[in-house]
Amino acid sequence: LMSEMRETVKQRFNTVGSRRRFWESLLDGPVPEMVFGGQDDAAKRAIQAAIDTDDDKSFTQGEVYLVGAGSGDPDLLTFKALRLMQKADVVLYDRLVSPAVLDLVRRDAERIYVGKKRDYHAVRQEEISANLVSLAQAGKVVVRLKGGDPFIFGRGGEEIATLADHNIPFQVVPGITAASGCACYAGIPLTHRDYAQSVMFVTGQLKDGSLNLNWDALVQPQQTVVIYMGLMGLSVLCSKLMEQGMSADMPIALVERGTMPEQRVLTGSLSTLPAIVAGETMHAPTLIIIGEVVALHDQLAWYEGESNSV
Amino acid sequence: LMSEMRETVKQRFNTVGSRRRFWESLLDGPVPEMVFGGQDDAAKRAIQAAIDTDDDKSFTQGEVYLVGAGSGDPDLLTFKALRLMQKADVVLYDRLVSPAVLDLVRRDAERIYVGKKRDYHAVRQEEISANLVSLAQAGKVVVRLKGGDPFIFGRGGEEIATLADHNIPFQVVPGITAASGCACYAGIPLTHRDYAQSVMFVTGQLKDGSLNLNWDALVQPQQTVVIYMGLMGLSVLCSKLMEQGMSADMPIALVERGTMPEQRVLTGSLSTLPAIVAGETMHAPTLIIIGEVVALHDQLAWYEGESNSV
């Protein structure tokens, strides 16, 4: 029956992709049951009706999934994330997606590296968004894979705003953000009845040797502060926090490659950690946790990975 | 060979559980290869050596996995969480774990509901911790399942501190916290280059009609504030924030049953949302998001679930 109709379908749909999608959508509907049930005429009429209704445009619209790849351990991927990674025609990923996670993308999917540098590149971000739009318009199922969670320092909002402007369907899949993954694997509760009633996430990227942070908001009682991308600015951060009134003894941890087999946790205080870190070779990604809760690491650390905590 | 040794094993180990664990540990070792390789005598000697070394105590130590169950959608479970849920002898869960997630626990596992009420019950928390200890000491594989992430308002730190005190092995598995799940499914980026450089999580539980919050920390520029468990205190929260200088026009969203099919998103401003919510019947769990980013919901909402946004 399909071969009988093939020529008609070929005339109606111009691309291999839209023909394949036409047949796929047909096979998902009632037609196969009609054929199995001996209703060949009904099946033919249904196919003809579908041909009359659909055209290339019905099957060239792609979709974009903005997916959080989590903090590094592939075991922390969500089911939804993996399913979409397995469905993708194209995957755009950046520097923070761990190789172990990237290995789980569908074998024959096209992989595009759009790794962002530490510094700010407005044009680059616009290019990524434009790329997502044109791939989806070409009918591709696109996964935009981001380290951690797409809505926490992922600039995911900007990318889907561009998609929305172009009426491209999208979904957003949360991921285990670095703060959550590193805290759990380092044995440092982010909130705790006795030590922290709130937790705050900020980025700590150095700009011309200084940090543009709201110090007033950071130096507050009973609060845990998590700094993303703060390794380069660690010394400046610690000095400035002490200058703003935070105790020099405040516990602080640097989690290197959190949730990955190479995880290391360096702990100290605002006055001691910069020197401890300066004596080590550090590898991205890193995360900084500041607050009384960090002192619990000694008792609550459980993840050994391949190396040991310092 | 196993039936030959059965009587000896029975005499050495008193419980069915420790006998089962003895055989399991043996089958994980080199003994099966010896048998398959025709080295029956070597296998017998290895089994006898294991019997001489091990006793009941070797196989009665259980383990506790503190597992984040995520924000509600079972599709947002991590692979690690599901695997441990499938391995558990006993699962302790509370009110915030969605029924759809609980359905994925191993069929024959014992389920213990330890749901906590809104108010603070110190004794209750101590009971849960004591329960975890005694189950692990009885040799059980215990999963302590918590809504969201165990280290973000989960009081997970207290539970594993008790385990550490009793030398019970444990692991902590991060989960998609409500802030992350609700933000993604509601189309509200928590951070955004133009509107928010930081995000803060607090709890908003009413106590004697008032909220014990650090208002100074909440009212800060370019910051998104997420309030867990804040529905009952919504009116007080909005009034107080305006009193402390936050604009009456500041966008605010209440996400009901976020990431679940029944998800609803109610949006307004500090001055209008309490009246909007008062006109609706709300169901737990709910999450409040405050900040300029909330205005993006109109453009970026994508998740339809079964009902519609208001």
C-alpha cells in the first residue's frame, strides 16, 4: 500500500526529510490498524486525506530542547535529559558539559561545540541563538546542552527568547546545578537549621582585576553563599569579604570538578584558603561555598572518587 | 557445591539475611570462576576461608542513601536516584515526594511515611534520624527520599550527621530543587544578564502570623528571590517587602504543583498577587518567585500540563 502511494507522496513533498516525517506521522495514526484489519480502502482514503492536508511546511518545523546536563556525574542526568539527547539530530554544547555526559548523546547526532570563553562575548551569544533558530527552521530536532541548570547562570533565557520571537517550539529541562551537586558530593548542606536559613548563588568572574558584586547582599548572617566561576577571583573575593565585615575565620570551601571521579575539596577560612589554593594546580570547573555550613564537611564528607580531599 | 556447604554456612550465620548476604558476596568474588574453571577444591577452600573470616556482623551493616526526589515530575529523577530506589529494602519518604515518583520505588520495599507538618517538630526530626540508624544497623538498605534536593531546605544535614555519629555508611544524591524545576517549567529564568545577577532561596513559613526573614538581604537590586513554603505567608510577605522599599510593581509569581501535569502559574505584582491568589483554591506544593525575571513568563512559558496558566 505504501509503495502504491509513494509516487503521489513524492510529488507533494519535496524533501526526503518531510517525506519521512509524513510517513512517520501516518504510521503513528489509525492507518496501520485499518490495514491490519483488512480495511484497505479506508486506509487509502485516510492517506489521501493526509496528503491533501499536509505539505512540506507541516514537516519542516524542528524543535529545540534546552537541556541541563547537570554537574558532571552522568549518573545525575535526568531521564528527560537523556531521552532528548537520544532523540536529537544536532547537539550544541559548551565547555561546562562533561565528556562523560557528552558520550551519551545519540551516536549519529551532529555535535557542535559552542564553548564560551570566560570573558563576555555578546556577539557569540547572539550567534548561538541564531544558530538554534536556523537549525530548527531546517526541521532539525535540536538539543542545546548546558552544564548544570539552563536557568541558573546558563543564559538560557536569552536563547529561548530568540526562539519564542521566531515561533519555534521549545522545552526547558532543569538540571542539577553545580551548587546542588557539589554540596551533596562534598557533604556540605547549603541550608541548615543551626547555621543557614538561606542560600545565595552569584558569579564571581574577575573583570579588570576586580569583582562586580553586591557586597552588602553577600555579608549577611545565617546565609550560605555559593560562587560560580570564582577561582580566578578567589583572593580578591576573600579580602573584600573581610573588608566588608565578614569574619576572617568564616569557613570556605573550593570544590574542584565536583561530582566527578577527580573531585577534590579544599577547605579553609577567608584568611587561609587563597594561600592553600595557590599551592595547588586547579582544574575547571570549580565552585566556592562560603558559610558556617562548610565546617560540616569534615564530619559529612562521604564521596571519595579517585583521589582524596585535602 | 553450594548445597554441600549449606549446612556449615547455616551453623555459622544465624539469620536468613546474613546467609543471603554471605552467598551474594561470595558470588561477586572469584569463586564462580574457580567452579567454571574446574577448580572445585580451590573453590571449596575459598568458601571455607570466607566462612572462617565472616560472621553475622560482617553482613548486618546496612547503608543509607539520602536521595533527592526532585520537584515532582518523575521524568526529572536522576538515574542514580532511581537505581537506589530500586535497590532499597526500606524507603522513608515525606509529604513533598510526589505519588508518581513514589510509584517507582521497588515493589516489595517497605514504605514508611514520615511526612512532616508545616510547623516545626524537633522530636519528630530526631525520631526520623533514629529510625534511619536502627534500620541500617539491622542490615537494611535504606533510602531516605526527600522532595527536591536533600541539602536545600531538606534538613538532610541533620539526618546524616546522626548517621556519621553512628559510623553508618551513607551517600547523598542531589535532586532537582523546586526553584530549578518550577523556574524551567514556568519559563522564568532565575538569573538573566539584564535583570538578575544573583538568586537567593529562603523559606517563608509563617510563625505566629509573622515572617522571620532577613528583609535587608531580600530587598536588593538585580536579584531574584525564591520563597519555599510561602503560600500561607504571601500577603504578609508582599506587604513587608513593599514596606522595606521594594517596588509595588515588582513582578511576582506563584507556581502551584510545578513540573506536574496540574501545574499552574499565577503572576502579578507585590500589590496585586495576594488578591489574585485569594480568589483561587491552591494546592501544595507551591513556590514563589520574585524579581524582574518573572515578567519573562508571558513570553517564555512553554509547559502546558493538563490545565492552563492564569
